[in-house]
Amino acid sequence: MDANDAVYDIAVVGLGPAGATLCRLLDPRFRVIAFDRKASDPAAPGFRKPCGGLLAEDAQLALSRQGLALPNEVLADPQLFSVRTIDLCRKLERTYRRFYINMDRHKFDLWLKSLIPAGVEVHHDASVRAFSREADSLWRIRYFENGEEKSVRARTIAGADGAASLVRKTLFPKHKIRSYTAVQQWFKDEQAAPLYACFFDERLTDCYGWAVSKDGELVFGAAFPRENASRAYELLRERAGQFGFVLKDPLRTEACQVLRPERARDFRVGTPEGAFLLGEAAGFISPSSLEGMSYALDSAEKLAAIFNAGGKDCDVASLFGQYRAGTRKIRLKLLTKILKNPFMYNPQLRTLVMKSGITAI
């Protein structure tokens, strides 16, 4: 069958944790096609998700619930059990206990992709350029691969394409979510001891920065308002040096967009016409910690269960209604994170919390 005439049950855009999990959990009776910007070869150049690479407890729980165990090659050395928290403006510092798993984010993403069943048609190093709903209620997906533009049709489309989601922007062109530019650099780790640290400096950003030791290197980054992010990063790097951080001769630099939801209507799960959003594309990311892995895994698991229960011929509007209801707990949990924000990002409240020593080591 010519690619232009092919009709799939589900087209998945993006194979990060959300998209790869959805593809893995879908029943094999569905005809599924998936598009991902990453190459299949771990050593190949191409898109890599900029990320501190720490797996939070909720994400660990999701993997456990799905019966998965991390392979050794995904883990990074060392494993860290505390976070050094620094307010650069007030020169306050505290250490708090944390239970993250330190890992290589790119290897983690490729590992999740490797678990996708052979029955799913995966297009690596492929970029979806546009999609539209045609007169017969099918979605036309146009993508670019190997220097050529191609298209397929699908009954439903699942957008798991992250903060800059094309699927979300196409479905909701007028809706805007507060977004930041995350900038991070990799350095040779020359710190006195391995560490995980986070930084606050409201002169530069109303979000936060991070530093993580990882396999002999140090990842140092932060999320900034999109204007002048590069300059703000350099200032943060200079100020961190005053606290003993050795940050010279960066090995590489990475940047990406990151969302920070502020209200209930920032969470969009799709439309009744058979378009679904999951993970950060749906706005599912913590506004306090910027942790999105757990919500990606949870929303993908929920959507797969709804598809599997409904079958190939289920009404797409019904599937959408079930998915919206099924993600209610995710949205409520994220709303509680919005309420938590002032205690982290309001300078006066943060000072009170840090000075009090509550939960500090």
C-alpha cells in the first residue's frame, strides 16, 4: 500500500517517555505508527532532550507499576541522596534529603523506545511538519524523513511531542502556557565531592537552577524567562562560582523550552475529534520542580488502558471523554504543585523556610 493511502488506528507524535510508553502498552490489534526526532543509534548525532537526568520517586513508582526495572547502562554514577539548596541572593544554604535515581536521560529515552513492540511502525529521525482533519474524519499527518516529505492517515492522533508540541499548537493555536528556556552546560566534574544542588536567584529568574554530578561530568543549568536567557545563564554561572563551584571550559551546551502551568485551563488533553495530548504536551509538568517524567508515564498508561478497553471501533469522542475523566487526578495533583510554588519561589517565604531548618539535614 502506498504511504499516502495508508490508514492507521493511532499515530503517535514523539517517542519520549510518554509516547514510547503509550506505544508499548497499546494492544497489538491496533495498527500504530510513531514518529520520533531521535535517531535509533545511541551514538548518532541528532536530537537529545536537555535534562538534569534525575528520576523522581513518582516516576520510579510508575515504572514499578508497569513492571519495569532500569538496566545498568541507563544509570549514571554516583547515586545521590541529598540536595544542596542555595539562595544566591541571601547567601543561605541548606541540605535536604532526596530519593532520586541518577541516570543518563538520552539512554533512558532510547531504552524506553527499545521496548516498543515490533508491530508498531516506528519512524526514527523523522519530523512531523503538519497535520489536519479531512472530510472523512481521518487525520492526515505530514512528516519529513530522509530528505523527503511523506504523509499517512490515521483515525486518531496522540501528541507526545513535549513543551513545544506541534499537536497542541495546532489544536489550540490561541492558547499560551507560561514557558521558559532551560539552558544547561556540561563540564568536567572538578567539585570537591559529587553533588546534586539547586539554586535560587530572583535577580535572574523566578524559576530555579540545578547542578548534578554524572559519570565524571557536571551538568549545570537553569530555567529562565525566554528573553535574555543566555546572558542570565552566564551570570548564574559566575555567581555559583562564589560558592565553590568549578565551572570552566564547558564541554557542550544544550537548551530547550519548558512549560510552567499556572492555572487549571493550562492542562489540555485533546479534542473529541480523536486528538489526544499526553505528558508535557498536555501541560503535565510540575510548576514547582519542573518534573514531568512521572506525569508522562502516568498519562500514557491511562490513555493506553482507555484505548485497549474501547477497542478499534470505539467512538473517538467517547475515548476523549474517558481520557479527560481519567486524567482528573493528574490535573488535581498538578494544581497542588501550583499552590506549593510560593514556598519555593517567593523570596520572603523561601527565606523563612530555609532559616527554620524544617526537614533539612
